[in-house]
Amino acid sequence: MDKNPEVVDTAVDEARARVWRPWNESLFGCFSDIKTCCCGFCCLPCLFGQNAQKIDGSSCVGCCLAYWITGACSLCWVPHMIKRKVLREKYLLKPDPCHDCLVAACCGPCGVCQEARELKSRSVTHGRHPVRVQQPVAYRR
């Protein structure tokens, strides 16, 4: 069966048009936000759950438990890798400094903290951008 050349050309053009953006936060910049660093140190599954909720609206508690349970058998890198990929695709972030699998497996705590700081820097709450409301200003004559 012969493929339609127009469809193939369109897919190639879309792939070329994708421009990867740099991360706002460094993988090893944990101390730039001490609150996030402490949260990641004290309860990494909780921070992962909060990130997952902000990334795509997943259940915070469900993702926290999934991370904790898979961590019991040294597989917490699997859900982490999946959510990191979703985050990168959502914001077109470079796979920097290395592939999601390596970050999740070798630098998991730093990766979760980086993602939390990245989401914070992009002002994302619960999978949506926050609504900013401004009070009306009274003018005097």
C-alpha cells in the first residue's frame, strides 16, 4: 500500500517546526527554592503528586501513592519518567541535561524538585493557569 506523500511531508514539516525551549530551572538548582527543596527532602512522593496534579490534573493522592508504592520496589522512576515527559511536551522543553528516563532513574529527587520549581516559575495551579482578578479602581474628581 502506497502512503500519501502529502501526509508524510506534513508530518516532517510539523516535526521540524517543533522548537524545543530551555528549562527555566536547573536540574541541580535545588537550593534556589529552599521550601521546595525541603518538601522534596521530607516527602518526595507528596511533591510528585502535587506536580502531577499541576501538570495534567491527575489525582494528587493517587500519584503520591503510586510513587510511594513503586518506590518500595525501586520502580518510582517509571511514573516519574511518564509525568516528566508529559510536562516537557506540554511546554516543549528540551530533554536537558539528558533523557527523561535517566533523570528519573538517576536523579529522581532533583528531577521532581526541578519540575516543581519549573511549574512554580510558570505560575501553574491544578493544570490551569491562574485567573487574576483586579478590583475596580474608584476615581475621585
